[in-house]
Amino acid sequence: MKHGGFSAYLTAGTAFLGICLTAAGAQAAPQSLALVATDRPVHLSCSDGVCGAEFTAFCLQPERNAPAPGTKYTMTRKSRVAVNAFTSDGRKIALDPHESLRFRAWRGHTAIQVSLAPGLKQRLDLQSVAIELAAHVVLAPEAVPGDDNPISADELALVEGALRPAGTALVDNDPESMAAARLTNRLVNLLPGYETDAAGTAKHWRTLMVTARRDGLRPMAVRYAQNAYDLCRYYADRVVPGDMRRCLQGQHDRMMKRLNSKYWKAIRTGS
């Protein structure tokens, strides 16, 4: 089955994969990653002067190694991200995403921590910050000394021009698994590392589901999302008390890995 009009650039991407599969070495740069487009602003949580949140990601290059936790990434210049903030005196300001944001791999290729540059909150007297990701956002790993196979300019151009648009069609725009993963990720960002208020978590979840249903969430997406929540509710109540957030992260990652597998298969077959 062809997905829209992108079979041609899938074919180009497949040809390029054959080159990369033989070139990657032990010290090679990890995968470039896609940050999934948001359907509403994501507010950063600030604690001790640091503001950040988890964002959903997926791998654009299966031939390269997954990033280790903490691997630094940079956003490509063609990516479009809106960063809007309010200062303590009520002024709204737009921040340059390339200057104001920092990106780190959080859990392999499925989640990225996006945070404000150190000291920026204090310097600008920021009260709140929200981020919106457009389609086609790409992250490239920061160059490191001793890398025997960095991502070249030509490779990154193909990632941005062919592989990322395929990911938009197959992953970002998936109306079921991706929609459910977005809901799970939103709840993750609302929860502390250790849950002490199950009733509060339930209230957050009901609010998220009501909004999603009102916005047209498909029945299968509702099922996926609710199954993830119910499983984690049981786990955090009866298996590892308070571990709701980590369980939801695992459910989110499971859905994203399934979508990523679909994407990898498509770029290798051109279908």
C-alpha cells in the first residue's frame, strides 16, 4: 500500500540505507531523531530553576545505534519550534528555540528531554514556558571528538528531505497508536517521579480523555490509551506502589516502538 506521494523519497532513503549499513562503526554517531509534532502546547515544569518536559521521539535511521541516555542533540535549522514564555510581570515573549532549548536523549530513541538553557529562566524572570512542535522537526546528535562516522551534511539532507517526511506520514499522523502515545506522554509530564496522589492522577487522566474525545479521538486510540492507563494503575497500586510515572513511560515507549517498526519497514521497502 502506498502512503500518499512519498514512495519516491522512500526509495531514495532505502538506497542510502545500504550505504550507511556498511559505514557505521563502534564510535559512530547515533541516530538522528524525529520529535513528534504536538497537537497543543506542552508546558515545561520548573523545579529549582530548571524547566523541562519529555517529548515523544522516534528513530529516523535504523542503521545507526540508538543514543545512550543523556546524549546531547541539536535541532536542525529547518525545524520549526515555537517557544512562548510569560515573565513574572505578565509579559509574553517568544524565545529563539535554537538558543533557548537544550535536547537530550532520555530513553533510547522514544523520548527526549527538552529543557531551557541553564540560567535562562532566572535571567529573563520567566514564570512559565510552553513549546509547540511543528511537523518535520529533526534532531541531530552533537558532534563528539573521536567520532569515526559522524552524520554528514549529505546524510542529514536526506534525513530532512526524505526520511523525516515519511515519518510524518507514518508516525506523527497515525490516528490511533500515536494519538494514544500523545495522551500517555501528557500524563507522564503531569506526574511526579513517585506518585502519592492516585486520585489526583485519575482526575488528570479524566480531563485528558474528555478533551481528546471532544477533539475526535478514535475508538481504537481510546482503547490503547485506556489499556495503558489501567495496566499502570494496577501496577502502581498492587505491584510497585507509587511507580505510575515510570510504568506509563514504558507503555508510551511500547507504542512508539511499534510505530517505529512500521516506519523502518516502510523506508526499507518503499511502500
